[in-house]
Amino acid sequence: MTAIPVVTRGRTRPVSVGGARLAKPAARVLVGVLGVTTVVALSARALAPYDPVQPVGAINLPPLSAGHLLGTDGIGRDLLSRTLIGVQVSWLSALVVVASGLLIGGLVGLVAGASGGWVDTVLMRVTDLFLALPGALVAIAIVAALGSGLVHTLIGVAIVWWPYYARIIRGEVKALAARPHMEAARLTKISRRRLLLRHLLPGAVPTAVITASLDIGNVVLLLAALSFLGLGQQAPAPELGADTARALSQLLSQWWVPGIPGIAVLVLSLVANLGGDAIRNLIPVRR
């Protein structure tokens, strides 16, 4: 692909997003889109024109019908309202899973990388145990044991999601600890706590933020898949994956009923991935 040069202080520097080249202003726009998506998710209840669980019109109205921008479903519920609430559930749930995984995995990786020795060995073997398990199947088993529901789904996914962050943060901390300025800090006889909080943690934060931002789209897809299988919120609560599954029989006759929630999942995943790439370009990583 051709590079789009970015001129900064007399130098021309290309900035990459994925395999392509993207200027920093475009990266900032993508981060803005990420922020707007979060604001829309937070404001979904206020933006929804109708009650998402109550019939408000004729059944199976097509998109652009009077009073129903995205049409209605087979019960007469407004699809725009249900999609907005579904976006809220999917997006905020993904943020919760990523935040919890980053908190738990980041803490494990930070302690393991900074401590070394038997502490590092034990924590990493536990992490390897979780990584060896098929994450999606373990999440499904946990939800099946706890019972269907959004909270149980989030617990199941969070339990299998933290090891990735533990591995990444541990590797970053190990790399930071081997650098000359860290050796100089140790020679000054500063406390281990100060070394951890003042030198190692700030160096690992950019990598942690970039990893988390790139991971949101994956969590959105996994949550939608579990919801599609009936492991999310129970009917009539709106959820993108579940709404697609319930209306799948209408795909050839009223495509918009199952199609619009599916398109919403696609858009959320795309926004998350592009926004994560943009954040990776805008945040400097200490080297």
C-alpha cells in the first residue's frame, strides 16, 4: 500500500494503521469516533425513541418507514430503539471485560515481571494453564454452570480473558527491567515499591492501553456469539446477538429484522479495531 506522509518539524514520517499507512489527523478522527461510540452507548436510553421491549407499531415494517427509521420486528417493536440498547449492552460489556482483564492480568504480569524467581514461575504457570484451555468453551461452560444472564456471561468471559494481558505486561516489565536506566535506579538503593510504581508501571502503561484498545473488538464479537447461542440476556431484553438469532428465520423475507443487529455488531467491531490501531499510533511506547 502507498504511504501517506506526515510532515512534522521538517521531517516526513508515515504513520501506520494495521498494514496501511494513515496520517495522524486521521488517527485522531478514528479515536474521536471511538469516543462518540462510547457516548452513544452511554446515552442509548435517552436516544431511543421508543420502549425497546414494547410493541409500538405494525409488525415487520421496513427501514425508513414513518416513525420507524430502521423498521420494526415481528412483534412490532422499534428496531432503532432495540439496536441502540443492544449497542449499549455490547459496547459497555466489552469495556467491562477488557477493564477487568487488564486489571487482573496487568497486576499478575507486573508482579511476575518485577519479582522474578519462584513468584514469576508460579504466576506464569497458572497463566499458562488458563491459556492452554479453549477460552470460548470455558466461558460457555461457566455460563452454563452459573445460568444464562448478562452478568454470568461477563464473569465467564472475564475469567478466560486476563491471561493474555498477564503475558504481555510481564514481557514488557521484564524488558523494562533489563534496561540501563533501571540498573542505575537499582544502584541508588531505592525501595522495590518505588522501583515498581515509579519506573516499571509507567513504562508498561502505554503497552497495556494499546493492547486493551485493540482487544475491544474481539470481546464485542465473542459476547455477540455467546448471545447468539442464548447465553446472554433473556428475552425480551434487547441484545444484538440474541436479536439476530431469534429472527434468523426471517432473513430471506424481512432481512432487516435479523440483519440490522448483525450489522451493528460489525460496525462496533470495525470501530473498535480502527480506533485501537489509531490509539497505537498516537501513544508513544517507551523504548
